[in-house]
Amino acid sequence: MCGIVGYTGFQDAYNIVINGLRRLEYRGYDSAGIVLENVNDKLSVEKTKGKVDDLVDISEQLKGIAKTGMGHTRWATHGVPSDRNSHPHLSNNGKIAIIHNGIIENYDTIKTMLKEKGFTFKSETDTEVLVNLIQYFMDINPETEFPTAVRYALNEVYGAYAITVMHEDYPGVLVVGRLGSPLAIGIGEKEYFIASDASPFVEFTKEAIYLEEGHMATISLEKGVDIRTINDNSKIEAEIQELKLSLEQIEKGGYEHFMLKEIFEQPKSVHDTMRGRLIVDEGVIKMAGIWDHVEKFKNANRIIIIACGTSWHAGLIGEYLIEEYARIPVEVEYASEFRYRNPIITDKDVVIAISQSGETADTMAALKLAKEKGAFIYGICNVVDSSIARITDAGSYTHAGPEIGVASTKAFTAQLTILSLIALKLGNHNGNLGNAEFMRLISELDAIPKKIEEVLNTTHELTQNIAKDFISATNFLYLGRGYNYPAALEGALKLKEISYIHAEGYPAAEMKHGPIALIDENMPIVIIAPKKGHYDKIVSNVQEIKARKGKIIAVVNKGDTQVSAMADYVIEIPETSECFSPIVASVPLQLLAYYIAVYRGANVDQPRNLAKSVTVE
């Protein structure tokens, strides 16, 4: 959600910023803009509704004019997507430019005050209010330095933000600050980079500072990086980290879309998630985050899993896993609802937060509440040193590698892998899972990457062919039982996210309590029907669908005959333990959604209105 890029150094700032914005397109956006410090130390601004390519069309004349600049991709919050609401925004005197990710919640009050002081506004955004507030503090006291005015302004606002600000009277200087939204500072040789994540500058440097919550920094070639606290201006020593990200990881590698690349990376990403943690030969699961705090889990009154979207679906499967094998009560909550329903939380609770980015604003807000109430906080996320990773008491990284496609694929199966490891580890430790069954299950889990690879090899072309028959569909129904009910929810989410076809997931048994009224010869139904679990019940559901002429796409185990005989389309997957079947079954559903979207001409990697990292509530 929104992307920030900034640069000061010796290279052409235009090229750095534009290429950086392209690297951040995956985050989701509806407009783009750039501001550069030209040869006269004035600010040159171009911005437009649309894509980075549209920005390039109107801004190429800015090439080579500046060594300092910044750019932005906006995902609309305050004000519709338009040229005038796009970032950067200038102050009334035209000297200060700002780009901003997040929401200023008290912007209206500040805007009213500024209007009374004679300020005018060209946009509907909260961001323009902030840049004029900075000017206001410099106007009322001409002795106020630019970074100080930024700090004063940030102390007057509340909400969430990552900002980068330039002033034409302070050439080569960038001022940044963050509260609730991520911001990274790349440290090069006689150059500095600013970005929402490290992807825009990974080819130039392997060193970065991840700005901490409530901190700001003044960056210049002359003085380097000066980090201060926003509230009281205390100086902070910079902690420089080595980037693990590589350029190869954030490029498509010959695939048409990042989403397809990431679907095919799942054998590796699931293997990498288990590597060093699951050691079958020794019969152990080594997870420091769990083992160091195993008594917290063992003695917990309950475990609360909080997440959003795809991560919430992973949490539902985690509930099944932990309750079955560890016998600890689990509740799964939408993070966006959790903090607003006055939940009962005690210091006997363990809260597990799941987030691909580690920056999800709703999940962060829920975690802060749980922490205030004394709960033990455990995080599962994919991005090292993210906000959720920092706020938690312990946790596990999924090691799925960068996920660029907005619709999550490999992060989901990696999350399921971590949750499986946690459930089996806890179950074996507390005696609810005997050694023989534990060994059988970890051997099954260890085989999952090869089974995913088999699915990719055998269903890739098949799902393409099936997809061609459904490009004109307007509705889909996804059904599953037990562990595969959440997998049905996830399959439906994938389809509607990227193809814009309405889709719903249901427990198969609930079909007769309402959704069956929708079934006719025009309704495609995807049903997940592995041999393990509730197979006989699923057979009955398929018969009910066939009686109403529904079009059945069945995901079944290899060699299945009963459901396959009734289905219109059959996708076979290898057999595995029921608890791991969602990991394997999800892969062909991802491919099916992908190819339906491709054949409908949708922008698969950047679906409309969606953002990869939702950093506002």
C-alpha cells in the first residue's frame, strides 16, 4: 500500500526514483509522482493518476537535472485517485514537498486551523495538511530549522505514517519519519536511498537502516544519517543491517507474472521453511521461538490467532492443527475486528499473529492491545525485521523469500508449514502426540515439497485447459470439509482477488443451508475431496450438486474413482495426511485462479484496489 522512494547522492535521481517506483508497483497503487531538486535548487514536480509508465510519459524531461529527489505510488485513502490528489504535495509557499504512506487521523482539525491562518488546499488529502503544517511552524518562527519543523508537525498529528520531505532551501537533504508504516534507509558509498522496503536499492548497496517506530532521520551527504526520536529529539545510534535480499529474488526469472513464479517456488519455499527446523533423522523439530517459551504455550488458557485475509485462512487451519495435536483451545480472530470488540485477554493467553509483510496495520493494532493486556505474543511473518517481528515476544520467520504478487501464494503454504511444525512440536512435548504418530507425521510433512512439485508438474497444463471453460463465469462456489474448509475459503479468495469473479467458500455440509439455492447448470463448484477425512460425506455433497446440474471441478487424490466419476473436471493430487492436505490442495487452486485471471485479461500481479501490504486500518 503506497510506495516511497528517495535518493540523494551522485547518480541521476530521476532514474533511481523511477526504477525504484517500478520495484514497488507490487504494493498496489492508483497514481504516481516524482519531485526533483533541479539545478537552481528549486523543486520540479510531476504527478498523475495511473501507473508509473504514465508518470514516465509526462516526466522524461526531468532526466539528468538532479542528484536529489523522491517519488511515490499512491493507494487512495483521502480523496479519489486523481492528478491533484497524487503525491508529492507542495506547501503553500512551494518550498516544501512531501510524500506519505498512511493516514493522518486528525487532519481535519489541523486543516481548519491552517485555513484560519490563511492556508489554502488544492487536494482532498490528509498529506497536504501535513506539509502545510511544516511550513506553518517555519513561518511562525523563521529561526526554526527544517528538520525541527518536521518534528514539531509530527508531534501534532496522530495516525500512521511514513514520510519523506524535501525543502528547496536545504539542498541535498531528505527528512524522513515513521509511525506504523515501514521505511528503510539504504547506505551506499557517497549516496543514500529511502524506500518502503529494500527492493528499490538492493542493486546498489547491501547495508540498510530500518527506521524504528517513532523515529525520524535527517539525511545528507554532508552529515550522513542523523536519527532522532520524534517526541523529544533524543539522538539515536544507527543500527546498520546487512540485506539478505538479492536482485534475482525480486525479478520474474522468465515467468510471465510474479504470481506464477511464486506458485512454482513453493517446493523450495516450503522446504526452506522447514530447513533446520524439521530433522526427521533425529526425530526432532527445532524451533527456538517455541522451545524457549514452551511452558507459556503448554500452560496457556487458550491460544488466540489474529490475522487478515489469506493469513486468517492459514490461522483457521492452524486452529485445527493445534487443537487436534496439542489439545490447547484456539480461537481465530480477524485482526481488524479484534481490538474493537473489547476482547477478554489475560496474561494466561498466547496470541499468535500471522502476517506475510509483518506490517499489516490491523494486526499491529491488535497486537498492541494484546500486549497491553499482558498476553504472550508470538509472530509468524515473512519479512525479516518487520514491525510485527519487533513487537512480538518470540516468533518464526517463514523464509518464503520475497513475495511480490499481491495475491499471496507461497507465503500461505509457508505459514501452514510453520503452523504444522508448531502443532506437532507442542503435541509431542505435552504428551498428546505419541512418538510413533509424531514420527509418521513429521515424515509426511518432510515429503510435502516433493508432492507440491508433483502437483505443479501434473496440473499446470490441466488447470490452463479447465480455466478456458470458465472465463465468462460470474460466480464460483468452493467447498471443503475439515482441514479443507479453510482451503476452500482461500481458493475462493484467490479467484475473486485476481479475476474479479465473485466466489464464496463454504464448509461442504453448509451447502444445503442456503448456497444450494444458487446451484444450476451455470454454477461452477470447486470441491476439495481427498480420501482422508470426511470423504463419504463429500460424496453425498457431490451427488446433491449433480442432481442440480452444477458444474463440478473436483480436487481428489490420485486413483480416486467415486468423486471423479461424478465430476465434470478432475484435478488429481498426491495423497497425504489430512492435516497437510490443504498445503497440497491449495496449489492447483492457485493455478486455476491464475489462469482464469490471465485469460480474462486481468492484471494478475497488481489486481485493482488491492495492496500487498495494508499499512492503514
